[in-house]
Amino acid sequence: MLALLPILCYFTAASLVPKGTCLAACRVILAFGDVLDMMMNEQHVQPEALKFAVEQALDALAAAGWKTYLKKEIHWLLHFCDHLAKVGFLPKCWCPERKNKQMKHAAEFVTCLRSMQRSVLEQLLAEDFHSLKTPGIFAEDSCLINASPCPAKKLKILQDALGLPDLNRNDVQISSKAKLNSGATSCVGDVVMYSSNDASQAWQVGEIWMLAKLHGFNVALLSEWHVGLYEPEKSCATCKPVANPMFVALDDLMSSVTFTVRKSGDVLILVPFAHRV
């Protein structure tokens, strides 16, 4: 549902609102979509802004005539800004459904039903303890995840891109996934937003071709795209894919984005709340 919500919000803003269809309900969806987006990217959000967004969402809920659905769980949203101000981050607790898959997998190999609960719990704990040994799992800065030596074919790509034919395999590591400064992860093939060197642009867009560590410096090889029409009211932007490879410091990557390729060849991306301008 977390992955579908930005798409639902875009559909609401782009298709339902212009037609005047159920405007009160549309405002509720969009308001709570902003709240959830802010909670997912709280490093770029001030507590006061989060509190204002929550109050706006609750007002929209009341205006839609849905006060009867106001439960104590929804009331707790008002306390999140206090926790953000006190702790500096909001713990991510979006994974209960994914845990079900792990439990089912562990239970398939249990044959003694007398101690089934204990056996499944022991297996899950063992997997969690093993995952805690992953290098860099508690790193606060951006880093590659499970980096490995660079294959000869990809080393040749880096040598040509950098103009360094003497680049040695011992100086290069690559990975298919990286942790960003925001705490999110990005993978090869993702479309990402990254900090712009142009003062007139808050961000730029590109597709990750490779994630590498060169002489201890983490970089991403991107195909830089041209950003065209930006529609903040729909939280989207239209980009034109261009095969223009360039290196960007991993620290400059902001976030992976949801995108779709149109028939025209242009790409529509959904801009997260924290990066809308």
C-alpha cells in the first residue's frame, strides 16, 4: 500500500479533482498522502510542518463528514511532531506484512507441531541476528550495500567513462544497492532525484547505471535526464530520457522516485513531498 499511495494521490489530483468528483474525499486522500510522505522523509521535514500537515488532514476528514472514523490511532498523529522534535527521527514500522512472508517460509520446515511456535521464533531470531551482521547496516552516512570486486567488463566501462585506462580492480568496488543519507536505499536501474549544481533548479533527475566505490569515494554513474514540465499541484514532473552518462557523489542522491514511461517516450515521475518546490 505504501508503494501504491503516491500513484493513488496522483490519480486523484490529475483525474478526479479537475472533474470535481467527490472533492471532499479527494482532499482527505491528498492530505493524508502528504502526511505519510512527510513521515517517510522526515529528515527533510520540520516538526512544525508535520504538525500543520496532520491538522490539515484531520480538518479535511471532518469536512468530508467522516468524524465517526476518528479513532485514537488517528489522534496519535498529532503526537508525531513532538517525537520528531525530541528524537530527531521517526522509527519506521512499515514492515508487518513483509514479516508474514518470513514466518510462512520458516513454518514450512517445521515438522514437530508441539514446539512449532518456538521453532518458528528461533528461526526468525536467527535470521534477524544474521542480518544485523551485514556491514554498514548501522551506518549513518551513505554507503554501498554488500560491495564486491568489480568485474572486468564493468571496470572497462569505468575506465572509459573516467578516462583512466590504468584504473585497477583493486581500487574499485561495485554494488547493486546503496544506502542514502536519508536512510532510504536506491538500486541500479532506479530513477533518482539528486542535488543540482544549477542554482535555478532544486534537483535533477537521472537513471542509475552503476554504483561504485572508487579509491574509497562512493559514486553513482547516472544517465542525466532533461527535466521538462513540473506540476507541483499534481506532485509530478515530465522528463526526457537522455543517454548522457555522468558521475554523481552518492551523498548528492536524494531519493528514488516512482515513474512511468509514456507512449511518447517521455517519463512521468512522482515528486516526494520533501522535494516539491
